[in-house]
Amino acid sequence: MNTQDNNRYLLNENRLRSSLSETMLAPWTNALVAAVHARSEQLHHGELSAWCAAVNALPDLDVAAIQYDHEQGVAVLTQSDIDAEQKRERNNDEPVSYSPEAHAGDLESVLKRLCPWRKGPYRVSHVHIDSEWRSDWKWNRLSPHITPLSGRTVLDVGCGNGYHLWRMRNAGAAAVIGIDPGLLFLMQFEVLQHYINDSKVVMLPLTMETMPENMQCFDTTFSMGVLYHRKNAAAHLTELRQSLRPGGELVLETLVALGEEATVLDVDDRYARMRNVWQLPSVPMLARWLKEAGFSAIRCVSVDITSRLEQRTTQWMPFESLTESLDPNDLSLTVEGHPRPRRAVMIATAL
């Protein structure tokens, strides 16, 4: 994994260069390395040493299978896990014990040192990481509508701990890069990478603003849960378009306002207790913004009110979640009095 020194993140350049060497991103390797180094002053956290120690303490597993669409999430399974599941099925769902190996207790305690787990879910051997978000629900909503990812080079902006990176790779992507500035997210990604060991799935502690400019090399760019955190939405959409080759596809998922007209909800302070939320466009306004940013073939494929089953408190994320963000007397409103969160998925083509 990447190393750290005095709670500061240090990029493993050799691993990154090896990962990108036989991909369409190879010509951009030096620029990506430079972009990470340029953020060196921001790449520190008081808990980073402890998080790295947790990753380094992961027990060895005799991995027999990776199941990306397991009922409990992206799953790393030993033969013991597989045998136990088959036994459960034969016994009509009666409880059985998973993974009797001596490492069982150590694994769960190590993984809990990396709480809170906000994105997922995951299954690592016998341990089910029941994350705050059911990120698989989002994937299931959007995946039928996108251009198939087979052979494509993919960028995931604001990727969190990388849940969707694994789903994209499993869908056939030739190379996947996720970017997110959160160092805890990066350490959680390293847990899965430790066991899956897929060199064509890469995560870097970058933001879209700090990526190399005008790369125009990705076949598909995802931006999910980012736009409303950008004070200048137009600049973000332009950056996304410049990441794509001509004809490349943008998959944009974001909070939207109510309305059939091209309108914008301005947020003065917080929205659903989230800081740094600036504007929520209606779907027609979002389509207008995409057209102005240089996209065509713009379509909305999904609008969903966020459910308290999709985002909630769990033992792996024990803090306040969506329920505490809603008006207890009117669940159609946030605690600030705004309409309850609803998310749209937009798909568009870069000109």
C-alpha cells in the first residue's frame, strides 16, 4: 500500500506507474504523480498513522472468490465462507458459522478501526461491513442506462472509498481511476485492494480541480454526489467535459430541486445538515447547464427521493444520518425547511 510519514500521505509512485503502464492513461502518469505531490501540504491527518497500521494489520486470507454483486456487497470470500453459504442454502437458511479460522476475530476488530464506513456495503470473509449508504442501490439504478463499460477507461470523481470502482471494473472497464481527497476513504479502499489486488483499479487523493487539465482521455466519467458541493457548478461541469474524449460519456448524479421549469434552489447555510451546499438545480436547469458546458444527448434516467433505508445509521457508521436530517414533524422537508433530498442521474455525451 502507499506509505505514510508523520501522519502525512506518501504516494507509492512505483505502484502507480506500474498500474498505468499498459493503459490509455500511461501518457498522463507523470502529470498525475505531479498532481498528487502538489497537494502534499493537504495530505495529512492526525489519524493517518493509526489507519495505516490497521491496513498493515489485516490478516492473510486464502481468498477463493471475489463476488462483486454478493447480497452483502462487494465480497472477498474464502473457501470456508463459500462452504458455509452453501451449507446454509442446503439447510433452508438456518444460521451457520462463517470462517472458523483463527483470524476471524482479528479481522473484524481491524476493520472497525477504520470506522466510519460511509460507502459500501462490503463483505470481507465472514465480516459484513454494513455501511451508511447502500451504494449498490445507486449502481443498480444507473447501470442499465450507461454505455457498457467493457474495454473503457473510466474516471470516478468523488469516489468515496471506491465501492463503485469495483463495480465498474467488474462491468468490464479496462482501467478505473477514482479520485477523492478523503484519506480515511483511501485507507478503506486499500483494505479491498489488499485482498482483490487489481492493478487496474487505482485511487488517488485528488479533487477534480487538482487533476491535470484537459486530459480528454476518459471514455466514461462519473461524478456522483459532487456537483452540489461546488460553488461554481459551471466550472465543475466544464472540468468533467474536459476529462472526456470527444464522444465520451458523462454519468452525473446529484441532488436536484423540485420543478418542471428551469429553476434553482439557493441554499443559504446548510442543506439536510450538510455544509458547502450551494445550489440545487431542477432537472431542466441541470440539462441547460450541461448543454452550456459542451454536452449533447442529455437525458435524465432516474429521479429518486432518498430513502431512510438507503442512507442510515449502522454499527459501521454509528453517527447521525438521514433520519436526523429530516424534519421529525414533516418527513417531506429537511430540518432547515427545504424539500427532502432527491437525486437525479443524468447521462450526456461530450462534444
